[in-house]
Amino acid sequence: MAIITSAQTIDIRFPTSLDADGSDAMNPDADYSAAYVVLHTDGTDATGHPLIGYGITFTIGRGNDIVCMAAAEFANRLIGRDVDEMAADMGSCYLSLCADSQMRWLGPEKGVVHLALSAVMNAAWDMAGRLAGTPVWRLLAEMTPEQLVDVADLRYLGDVLTRERALEILRKAEPGKRERIADLEAGGYPAYTTAAGWLGYSDAKMLRIISEQEELGFTAVKLKVGANLDDDIRRCRKAREAIGPDRPLMIDANQMWDVPTAIEWVNALKEFNLRWIEEPTSPDDILGHRKIREGIAPIGVATGEHCHNRVMFKQFLEAGAMDYCQIDAGRLASLNEILAVLLLAAHFEVPVCPHAGGVGLCEMVHHASMLDYVAVSGSHEGRITEYVDNLHEHFVNPVRVANGCYQVTGDPGYNTEMTQAAVDEFSFPDGSYWASVR
């Protein structure tokens, strides 16, 4: 028996703004950051090492400390819990934290509080995977439909997704699970790259990185847009010439436009055979997204990176306001809520293409994509997961890609443990890097 004995929350920030990494029209000077949660126990994992759970959520600098403060409130509620009991019923663990009425009042289920809950539950899931000695995607994928439904947060979804309908989706995916796991182990899960697309990059740097990423097998590219139309036309033309006429090219406005501007701007870029426009307007404007979708067809609309919770996804999907469902592993409240959105997307037959641009998001979202393929949708047709080639060196078990696909690593847990060197250097404000620039 292992008991959770203590919890840490650590503010970690990387100075990515110095090289314009992560720059877009709305966020020109992002310092990619993580509210990092560490759950300690008095027990050992499947390999005999100390059992510890590591979780993160993603921010872009100032305010990361506020998320850490909120995460500490949730994490402290797990102290004293029996890990075996928690891991055996992660649905109840999740709901017990959601039931904190005083923290809920600060959301509810949105903003800083929801980011904080995500970080803590990500740590709890990492611990469950380590206890079982398996990656969390496989831990979940090998559950029965009944067990998976007990994990998923289906609250407030019953008007479109009942428990019975969720079970029907999961039971339909049961045949072929073994074959799909073998397929993942052999080839991985399809990905696209945003590494070349940051708005602050020169054309030369963009084209150089497109070439470098092509050598890694990436044939699909996403560019940031939305600051200047002439610049966007030039950059899209250069990117399209570089990747050829038929490979997927996506664009991302990061919420920059109102609805009429989005329709006008995207239509001005239609000649470049775009697969989707991502976050064209306010992430809360469900009906606005539907108007944009109608106004730019056949270009698709991708959104969800900033959806507060599964209820917003329900409304987007029911309203026919998205073509591609973009979950985020740091904004949704970990795998319990992610699973609910995967089920919603399967119900509405909308492909899930997760967002993964920030610290540790690539490490986490490939678990969601693999879970979706194996146990929920049973397909990766029309699905592709974002990959950005930065900051992976700061993780103990970084995600791996080959031939343009996320690879199955076999690492137990959620791939969320950071190296001690990264913590020592980039913790804010006293890590060695930040101390040196004060």
C-alpha cells in the first residue's frame, strides 16, 4: 500500500520569446511555461523505484505562478490518499476534486482553476500509469467499455451523449483493438509540424525548418497567420511551393479576427489549398465559428485549444461549428474530460486533431490520440496530431517521432516528468537562468 505524502507545485518558465519560438498574431512574446505538480508517496512503482506522479499544464509566462497557487489547493486534497484505491477508481478521484465548491466558485470549470485541476489530475494519471508499469494511453485502452465510461466525465452531456450511447461507441470499437495496438507499435500515429510556422520567423528560417522537418517525415505543415494579409499571402505561397501542391497546409489565426474579417481573410488565402483555419475568432463564439465555416467552405474550421471544458465542445459539435476537434491536454481537466470529448466527437463523427504547441503538450496529447484510435473512434482517417520540435530535451522520457508519426515509447505514465536540470535552471524566479537575468 502506498500513500500520497506530499505535493509540490513549481513555476517553470522557458525564455522562448528570445528566438520568437511560439510567436503568433495574438501572442508575439510567449515564454513557454509549465505549472508543474509533483505528487510524492511512501511507496514504489512497478520497477521498484519511488512512486511519484508528475503533471503539468501549459501557460506562456506571466500568471504561471497564479496557476501554481491554484494547483496547490487541489494537490493538497490528495495528500493521505491510498494510491491503489485512487488508481482503481480515477473517475471518483477526479469527481472528488471537481466537488470542491470553494474552488469551483472561481471557475467553474474554466480559466485558472481548470488549468490547475488539469495539472493535478495529469500528475495523478501519471502516477496510475507508473503504478501499473504502462503508458496511460494503454492503461485506458485496455479497460472495458464499462470501466472507460466510469472514467469519463459525462456530466451535463446527457442531452446529446448518454451513458448508454457512450457504451455503444466503446463497444463498437472493441473488435480490432489488438490489431490497432499492433499498428501503432509498428508505425505510430500521424502528425503534422508547426515548427516552421511561428509568425516571428523570417521566410528563410521558415523554409529551412520546413526542409528539416521534411527529413523527419513531416509532410503536413501549419503556419501562424493574422497580423498582415500581404505577409500571409507571401508566406503561404512560399510554404505551398516548398511542400508541393497536394500536401496538407493549415493556418492558425490564434483568435485574431472578428467573424467578417475571418471570412474575408481566409477567402483571400483560398488559392493555397488550405485544409483548415484554426481559431479564426474568439474561442467562445460558437455561432461565429459556424458562420465562418459556412463562409469559407470547403476550407475546414479547427478549434478547441481554448475551449473551457467538455460542455463547450458539446455546443460546438451540436451546432456544427467545427470540422476538426482540437483538444488540449493542459486546458481540459486531464484524461477524464478528454475521454468525454473523444466520445462526443465520435458521436458527431468529427475527427479529433489535438493541439500540442506548448511545454509537454506533445508528450501528453499523443496518449489521447492513441487512446482515440484504439478504443474510441477506431480510426485515424482524417486525423492528425500537432507536433512542435522544441523543449523535449527537458523531459526524462520525451516523446519520439519517426516518419512523421508519434511513436509508441512504452514509458510508464504520462511522459510528464521533467529533468532535474530543467527544474534547477528554469524554475521561476530563482532558477539559475532567471536569477542570472534579473
